[in-house]
Amino acid sequence: MKGPLVLLALIAAAALAGPFLGDPSAVDLADRLAGPSLAHPLGTDELGRDMLLRLLEGGRISLAIGVAAAAAAAAIGTAVGLVSGYLGGWVDRILMRLVDAVIALPLLPLLIVLAALDLTKLGVPPRLAHADGIGLVRIVCLAVLIGWTTAARLVRGATLIARNRDFVRAARSLGAGVPHILVRHILPNVLAPLVVATSLSVADVILLESVLSFLGLGIQPPLASWGSMLSNAQETISAAPLLAVYPGAMIFLTVIACNLLGDALQRRFERRRV
Amino acid sequence: MTRYAAIRLVEIAAVLALMSLAIYALIGLMPGDPIDLMRSADPRMTAADAARLKALYGLDRPLLLRYAGWATAALGGDLGYSRLFAEPVAAALLPRLVNSLVLMGSSFVLAFALALGLGVAAARRPGSRLDRAVNLFAFAGVSLPTFWLALILILVFAAGLGWLPAGGVGAGFAGRLVHLVLPVATLTLASVGGYTRYVRAAMREALAQDHIRTARAKGASEARVVWRHALGSALVPVATVLALSFGGLVSGALVTETMFAYPGMGKLIFDAVMGNDYNLALAGLLLATAVTLFGNFAADLAYAWLDPRVSYS
């Protein structure tokens, strides 16, 4: 568990320190596609921007999106799971069919359509729809749209088990309301698997963000993202192949760290339960 | 069993109908519209011409009416005309569907065979060095961005060593095979990690069961115990997870095909969406959904066939 945690902490700390080291958007056309040097430890990209600073900016964006979307998805999924598991009946059936459908669909092709939507046609004011940061918000929304299902299933399962446990019945017989029972008695029991699922879902969100950005549908310039950096690097791949290696390696390291962390947490929780 | 299959087929049809309406509505929200595209192609066109064209194509009618028109034509086999390929949608779609099925089918078989070998070997010696290596490999597999893997493979085997073509499809059987190597390798590596984890977990559980001890006690060989008794019960949970993995396979194929310029359904959907080819995007997305749903259905049937306790009557 220490390994992935240290790795994640290092990546996050470096990404957060980025703004103090220099401007990632500073263009130097005289110094394009340069190799590693003292001024640019990882070289420069096709516009002469410092590769290391760009990587760190991409890290800030990827991690922010990953954490925000995973947290929002966990919150929404928890609410759905609690309601579905506690109420049961047709509410439960409809919600769970929806979960099954979302899980089974070919998500990437559908997300490409959603990512390409023209927001102004949905009635979003043009000034807002073409703002710089809108790509961030859009990706978080898309990731939540498909990510809530994991938490919903987990929490529903745990709620079904907890609903008929003696301490919940006792609370009910003492006159506790439904919201009180859900939040105070059932939620604490599902926290452990929820933390595991959220850690794994950060990894999924980062992968999703990177592939959408790579396809040109995610984070838009001037913001840097590991995915869009790779798509730029593709065009200069014969002149500077290393530019195509760094961002991918960063995605890989971050995602595998999140996955290993989730796995380690799960083992720890299981051991405690035994 | 027949009843179950019939119910499932009706469900699949219902989901497809719902999806077609949803996608139809979404496609209308994409940037640009067909009349604008014509206007930009022909500067002499006036606003009155545009309005007349809109009425001609029925674009001024409400969404549901337009959808009903599309649906009746589609059910009659007319999916419209593709702007991008300048041929009927069905003619553009079918050969690419076959290409995609070849890519996905061979990757699935390869990945599943690899996962069986690795997962079973790891589960037989939990905690061993081999187990830990397999576990790390599986985690690396699920954490690799597919497009980056493709990029690196192109960089090494096509641009660097020059052993394999970087993209496209070749002519003749040998040519096609050579062009399939890198895409299939990419998609296989992208899915083998997840499958391996399922197989390993299911095998560990299966090997701990009482009937395994019984089989060993009555003198069955170790190979028979592992590959027949344990794998037999482990395949049941594996089949349920595989049933849910076809959507991921279709998604992975989209990225792989786009990276290797492989003319499959995924690349077609991406090109159609980016190129404002509404008819083609709509039909392609529906076809991808249908392929996924039928894949799930097939896995469910396999599940019933593998596990004698499951009956869908």
C-alpha cells in the first residue's frame, strides 16, 4: 500500500508545485522540439514550450478531473444505492435496470457523441459554452454520467444486507426516520467498499479523460492535458519520439498507482473483517 | 430456455428502439447542420433556398415526427445515404462491421486464452513470485491507455524496426494477416489484464471448495483437478463478468481502429461523428450497441450452459 500511495503523493505534489516553477504556456519558437537541457530537463514541444512544465499542468488537470468526477459519482451512486436498496419494489427494479444498461453499453462511441455536442443548441449561452474551462466541466459530467453505477450497485447491496440487521430494526422501532437510518446506520457500513471503489474510479476517469482529449474531444488548448499532448506528439513523432513517451508514461503511472492503491485498500479492509 | 431467449430478444429490441431515439435526438445537437453545410459549399444559395431545402428534407418538422420518418425507413431497410463515403449507409457499414468482428473476435479469443493460462497458474500458487508477477501484469494491462500502447507499438515495430505495417488493411490473405498483427496485439493487451484478474479470483475461490478436496482424495490427477473440476466451476462467475465486458471491447476497438487506420466500425463511428455524417453515425452507433447487446446475450446463454444449476425456465 505504501508504494502506490507514495507514487501518487509524488505526482500530486509535483503537479501542484508546477505553477511555481514557470509558465507552461510560454512559447519559444526558436527552440522547438529541443532535446533535454538544463533549462528544459525533458526538452520542448512543437511550439518550444517546456515539456516538464506541460506535463505537470496536465497532471494538475487530470488529477483534479479524476478526483472531482470520482467523488461526484460516488455521491450520486451512494444516494441512488441507498434509495434503491432501502425502498425496494419498483423503484429498485427501474434503477437497477438503468445501472445494467449503462454498464452493458459500448460507452466510448456514445461518449464521443456526447463530447461533440454543441452546447449552444442545448440553450447554454454562447459565452459560457465557449469558455476556456468548459471542457473540464464537460468531462467531469461525462465521467459522472457513466461512473455512478459502481457505487450504486455496491451501496445497494450493502443496504439490502443492513436493512434487516437487528440494529437497524431497533433504530426503526425507536421511531428513527428513513433519512436518519440511511445516513447514521447504513452508510457507515458501506464506507469501506465505497472508498475502494472511488480509488479505482479515479483511475477510470483519468483514462477516459486522456482518451477523449487524445481524440480532440476533451481538454482544449490552451490548457494542457496528457491526452492532448500525446495527440500533438503524434504529428512530430519522427522528429521527437520521446514527446510521445512522457505523457503516456505519466498516465500509466498515475492510473496504475490508483488501481494498486484501491487493491491494497480492499485487502486491508478484508483482512480486518475476517 | 426458449422462453427466456425470447424475452431477452424482445428486451434487446426495446433497448435498441430507445437508444435509436436517444441517439437521433443527440445527433441533432451536434455542431453544424446539413443545410449550413450545403450553404457553405455553394455561396450562391440564398436564405429562401435554404428554407425551401429545409422543408424539402423535412428539417422544419418536430423531432418526433422526423424520428418516426427515419425509423419507418430504417425498418424497411433504408438507412439513408452517407455523406462521407458517398454510398448508401448499409453499403458503407457492412464490410466495416466484418472487419471489426475479425479484430474483436481474434483479440477476444487470444486474450481469453492468455488469461486462462495466467490466471490458473497464478491461482494455483497464491502468494508465489509467479502470482505476484501475474498480478502486476494484470494491473499494468488495465492501467495502460490503449491509444498510447498503440502509439508505442507503431513507434517500435513499424517506424523503428520496420517489421510490420503501421496501419491500413493489406491485400490478400497474407497481407491482411500482417496488417492485423499490431491492432490485434493492442486490443488483446488492452483486455487481457481485466480477464486475468477475473480468472484468477474465480479460480482461487473454486480451488478452495470441498469438491476439489474430494476429487484429490479419490485420486484424480492434479491436471484433472485443476482443469476439469476447478475450472469447470470457475468459468461460471467468469462468464458473468465477460458478459459485461463486450461494451469495453467495442470501446477498445474504436481506439485501436482509429490508431491503426483500420477500416472498422469504431473508426467509422468516429469519422462519421467528426465529419457530421448524421445518417452514418446514427446507424453505426446503433450497430455497435446491437453487437454489444448480442454479445452479452450470448455470454448469458453460455452461463446457463456452463452451470447446470442455472435454468432460465
